[in-house]
Amino acid sequence: TQLLEQSPQFLSIQEGENLTVYCNSSSVFSSLQWYRQEPGEGPVLLVTVVTGGEVKKLKRLTFQFGDARKDSSLHITAAQPGDTGLYLCAGGDNYGQNFVFGPGTRLSVLP
Amino acid sequence: EAQVTQNPRYLITVTGKKLTVTCSQNMNHEYMSWYRQDPGLGLRQIYYSMNVEVTDKGDVPEGYKVSRKEKRNFPLILESPSPNQTSLYFCASQSGTGALSPLHFGNGTRLTVT
């Protein structure tokens, strides 16, 4: 069974700080997706990375897929209260249908 | 508006009383799936369906049933709920195969079984 670990589990920072959260596995994934989930809602896709070493930027968020496609990181620059939420990584199989989700990193950005 | 709709949002029931959680999507997606979310465990897939009348087990299918008689609907059935099925449930749909096809989630159903 493929497993994904995320760290840290909880993170509380002040507005304006930078942070990085990690998603690690001993398995190789064909793709890696990052979702953000807010209270009372379902997860919403932020980005998909498919190539080892790939880096994608979404405004203040930078996503990287490890060279071996076993890990990924999410870096947020100058965090804002609107970034508060649960960040989930999900590894996809060869068909992009069945995803294994990590337990999530719960981020709280204080004003 | 493109969306995945689950009902009910909250459900409290007793052990053994059959229940159904409905899921409907208006995006004409072929692929649909059910997940449960528990603290520290993340989202775990219960069942998925690649198209009408095609369903398969996910990672935690015990105690659940599904059906896919129409493309838009994918109900989750608990024939005899037990307290260990207390959880937050999400339905998701996907437009097709491929890593770049995102999962679209509903807003969840919080189930409590006493």
C-alpha cells in the first residue's frame, strides 16, 4: 500500500512569514496534486505536478516535485490569513484516477 | 455552476439503521468516487466508478455499497451502520483519466452513528 506522510501536522505563523510544508513517500507516483480544504468544504485543487524536478508557481505559492517523484514541497511566501486551511497532497497512479492522500498540514496564519 | 452536490450535510443515526448519502454532479463526468476523512488519516477511498454500471472497491470498502445507474448520480449506502463509520464523507468526480484531471469534491456529509 502506498502511503504519503506530511509535515508538519500543524503550523501556526504570523502574517507575512514564509513557510514550507512537505509531502513524502517511499513510493513513486506518476503525479502529485496539492489541495486546500477550508472548514465545511471539500478540498479544492491548487496544482498538479507530473515531472520529476518540476516547479510550479501560483502567485505566492511554489510547488516542487522531487526528482525521484517520491516527495513534494509547498512553499508559501508572505503568508496571509486567507491562506489558512488544511493542505493535502495526493499521489496519483499511472491512470490519474486513484489517488492516495496524505493526512494533511493544518495551517493557521494569524493577522 | 459546475458542482458536486451531497445530501444530507449532517446525519445522526443509530447502529443498524440503513441509510443512503446521495451524490450528484452536473459536469457530465465519467469518474466518481467516495472518500471518508478521519483525523490523522487523511482521505481514504471507499469506492469508485469509472462509468455507468461500473464500480470497484477502494481502500476501505467494508460496510459500504454503491450504485451507478445514471452518469450524474453515485449514492453511498450503509446497509447496517456501525459507530466506526462515524466520519466525514466526500463524494468526488473527475472528467476522465489522466494526471491533469482534478478531483471535484462535494462539501461533505458528516455522519454520526451512535
